[in-house]
Amino acid sequence: MTAKLLLRYSPEALDKPILARVIRQTSAEINILHAELDATKGEILVGVEAPPAEIEKLMYLLKKNGIDAKKLERAVELDENSCLDCGACLSLCPTGALHTKKDYSVRLDEDKCILCEVCIPACPVRAIKITKF
């Protein structure tokens, strides 16, 4: 199972290798998709490949170590009713999350999306929306 977790760091947790310690305690494969850190706070969006029980264990360990961990059910959305299927977003997507089907309609594979937001300004009708954390 792939899940996206938003990890919010407090100022006290920023200088500790909490994520590295927690990764060693689980069998979850973690990919950092997006990170925004400064001296006062931090947010990291990670993709986790693991069985549901292991994801729950990971979230428990993160919370136990002072990191607010929230599972994101939907981080990006393509409004297929608004989309013109023009393809303006396709070549910009670095992961191929936005692609076309055989009928040339644009589709989104959320699991591949890294929330880089490059596609947002390219869409003439703003059919792609990112959930802001």
C-alpha cells in the first residue's frame, strides 16, 4: 500500500534525526516527496510503501517522538468536468502522474504525483488543485 503522510515538525524536533530513527524501526519504504523547513518549523510530505499495519506503526512512532503525522487521503485532484484535455500540463509533469488515455483524455495518477505544483499554472481552466497543508 502507498500512503502519503504529512509530517509536521516542532522547533524542538527540527535538529533531531527522528525520521531516520523511525525508518530503522520499521520495514516501511519512505520517499520524501516535498519538504519545507526553516529554523522554526518544518513540514515534510512522504510517500510510504508498506502494509497498513506498518504504516500505523510508523505514524505511532513519529507521534511518540514529537512529530505530528497525518495521513493524506487526497493531496491532488484533477477536476475531470473542468478539464479541457488540452494537454498543457502533460509535458511539465516530471513523474508522468498526468498522462493521456487512448481517447486523449487527461488523467491523474495520484500515487505518482510529488506535489511539485508545476502543472497548476499551466492549466488554462485551473482544473488541477492541490490540498494545501
